[in-house]
Amino acid sequence: MSFDYDLFVIGGGSGGVRAARVAAGEAGAKVALAEEDRYGGTCVIRGCVPKKLMVFASEYSGMIEDAQAYGWDVQPGAFDWDMFHGKLVAELDRLEGIYRSILKNNGVESFDQRARLVDAHTVELTDGTRKTAKHILIATGGRPVVPDFPGSDLAITSNEIFHLDKLPESILIVGGGYIASEFAGIMNGLGVKTTQFYRGAQILRGFDEEARGLICEEMRQNGIDVRLGTNVLEMAKDGDQIRVKATDGTEDRFDVVMYATGRAPNADNLGLEELGVERGRKGEIVVDEYSQTAVPSIYAIGDVTDRVNLTPVAIREGMAFVETVFKGNPTPVDHALIPTAIFTQPEFGTVGLSEEEASAQEPIDVYATSFKPMQKAFAGGTQRVLMKLIVSQATRKVLGCHIVAPGAGEMIQLAGIAVKMGATKEDFDRTVAVHPVMAEELVTMRQPVRSA
Ligand SMILES: Cc1cc2nc3c(=O)[nH]c(=O)nc-3n(C[C@H](O)[C@H](O)[C@H](O)COP(=O)(O)OP(=O)(O)OC[C@H]3O[C@@H](n4cnc5c(N)ncnc54)[C@H](O)[C@@H]3O)c2cc1C
């Protein structure tokens, strides 16, 4: 049977673009890709990249204060949202252009349209054109969802936060996950009066409790009104503002309310059910370790499969798919010990098991230290950092490493290599400290602070 293409990719985000490029450029496959919105997907257009640029923008307010404490004659001025936003839009346009040319230069034919499946080898585009392919890869990502309650239509999500007409004077951010917590820090740093509601007992559920506690404490020190155990009851328009009734009995007005309480996989209306592609509890596409669905010619990678929803993971899954299907080298994706950074202020870098997860699994020793870093302490700051290692008593392997500190994202990339290699606490100790840096504590902690 002959097909129009060897591979048709649906979705031009992190995973889809990488898979298409490598299949065409390295494996010589005939590849097409459909993207209904902008190339680069969530990460480039409305996720990691614009977020990190906003983190950078927001950190300058604190830096100016620190610079004064170090003797610099500098005065904080106002933040110019219009100027920053103009540059941000131009940068995203530039990056989208790069993604388009990556596809073109590798010989991938692209269609600026939505695609859906018609059968196990056929895709239909918005204009009704049908294309056949030996293999179909679904890489359609996910989207933010706002729960249904009175006034919920007044809320924006992370999709809109990058394109506000003007910087609000006040914002309510609802949610306790990494996106909500990162944007609380961003908005606060930009000078917006920031409130964060989270219905649970502590933000950043699932991560190490000591780290979560310190981050929340520092966010409050920075001026964010973090209200735990609090949710929105209802919202209503009140002039230019939004009146919010909360479960803690309070009623406040905000210029903007942003919801970051959850995301859903983009797997609806793709024609999956008719074909027998299995969906999970959240609607995600169920795949095996090779990213293959219940229909052998159809694969899925990235956020639409809801495994570990991070850009480098979607990319890995895309490359493993190409290895498996086009290079004759079956490659399962290794989802263990993925280092990751959360760009809260302070930043959080983490790999492996939290203290709570590890102690539920086996006897552990916990090495941890929390201190005022030199740079901030000299400037009179009260901020603390945390360096923490979770160590197996039986094997002495470092099961988890958790860092709350400026630059923690950079540090955890490197610590992640050691942890992934199976380094023991003694391997860490054999490594000579770099002095004077915060991370030297990772190799100088002698006694466990507790065992569990
Ligand atoms: C605010 C925010 C911050 C984030 N920060 C980070 C971070 O710091 N680090 C990190 O690693 N990850 C981060 N992420 C997660 C990261 O963006 C995702 O894990 C990653 O983009 C997933 O890639 P993907 O290829 O699965 O999907 P996406 O990048 O979402 O791409 C899917 C593409 O498919 C298109 N599409 C959907 N349906 C169709 C269809 N039927 N036909 C044609 N096209 C379609 C969409 O328009 C989209 O472009 C963040 C996410 C958000 C929302």
C-alpha cells in the first residue's frame, strides 16, 4: 500500500517539530506536519520562553535594591510594560520563524491548518484535504482549563497573561502549581499588588515539603499575599475591576484574575474514539513505553499523553519515536530522575524523590542546610536558601536533591547528572567544594539532620 507520506505529525510544538525534523532530516523520511496556531507551540509562544523572559524582567526590581546596598547610585524607576511587551512579541515572532525554517530546511511539508484523523492512516485538514501516511504522530499538547463557577468567564489564563493591554495594579492568581506560583513572583516583581489563592494546605503539591514551605515563606516575605486553604466562590464585574468572594469569607477587588488550576490534553475532536485510540481519565492519549497507541500506526508524544509535561520530555519522546519507528532501534523513553526547575522567586531546582516519597519507600538519611547567602546577606536581605540531599541508608545513593536558591535551575541540571549516574553521598563528599558559592554546601554536609 502506498501513502502520501511516511509520517504525518499533528501539532508543531516542542515534540512535534523535533520528531518531524529528525525523521525527515536524519532518517530521510517523507514528512508532513499540520499546525493550527503558531509554530513552536506552548513552550515557545505561551509557556517556558515568554515566561522566563518575564521572570528576568521581574527580577530587576530586587536587583536595583541590592545594587544600592552594594554602593551603586541607582534609583528604581517605573516598569514600562509597553516597551517590554513590544520586544517580547518581536522575540516570539523571531522564534516562530526559526521553527518554520527548521521544518522547511529539513524538507518537512507544513500545513497551517487543524488536522483530525479519519482512519488509521488518513488525516483530514480544515480545508477538507485528506492526506495519507504510514505513521501518524499526535503531538497536540494541552491547554489551560478554568473550572465552571459564577463569573468564571472573567478569568484569564496563562495564555492571555503575556498579552495584557497594560500592567494591572492588582492581580489575583488562583492555583498552587508551578505556573501559578511562578506568575505570582513575576507579577509581584513587576510591581503589581499580587494575591495568590490556593485551596490546599501548601503550594507546589508533590514536591519536597521543606522546599515548598521555604518557597512559600519567601514569597510572602517578598510581598505576595499567599492565602492557603482559600478558593474563589464567585466573581462579578465591578466597574473596571473584578469582585471576588472567597471561601475564607473575604471579598476583594482585583484588576485581573488569572486561573492556573489545571491543564487538559488537546485530544478532543481528533476522531480518536472512532478509531479505537484509548483515552485516560483526564482525556489523555494512552500510549506504551514506545509512545504507540492502541492503533499500531498511530503514536502520541508530549503533553497530550500527560506523562511528564515538560518541554525536554516532549522532545525526548519525539526523538525516541523516530529511533523506534524510522531508525530500527526500539527506544523506550526513560522518565526516571528528570531534573526540573521551577522559576518561583526564590527559584527551585529538584531531581528525584522528595523526603516524604523516599521515606515511604525505604530508610533514609536527610542532609539539609538552610542559610542566608552571602550576596543577599551583605545587602541586608533576610532571604534564605536550602540545599538538601535525600540519601538511601542501604545503598548510600542520593535519591533526591532539592535546591531553593537563586540559580537553582542551573545547579540542578548539573547535580542531576550525578544523581542520574547513581552517585552516592560519599561520591558527593569526595568532590572538592567550589568556594565561595552556595552549592558548595552540597558536598560539605557531614551529618544527617535526621533519619527517617
Ligand atoms: C505557562 C507555562 C510555562 C511552562 N514552563 C515550562 C518550563 O519552564 N519548562 C518546561 O520544560 N516546560 C514548561 N511548560 C510546559 C511545556 O510548555 C510543555 O510541556 C511543552 O510545550 C509540550 O510540548 P508538546 O509538543 O507536547 O505540545 P505543545 O508545545 O503544546 O504543542 C502542541 C501544538 O499542537 C497544536 N495543535 C493542537 N491541536 C492541533 C490539531 N488538531 N491540528 C493541528 N495542530 C494542533 C497546538 O496549536 C500547538 O502548537 C510550561 C507550560 C506553560 C503553559
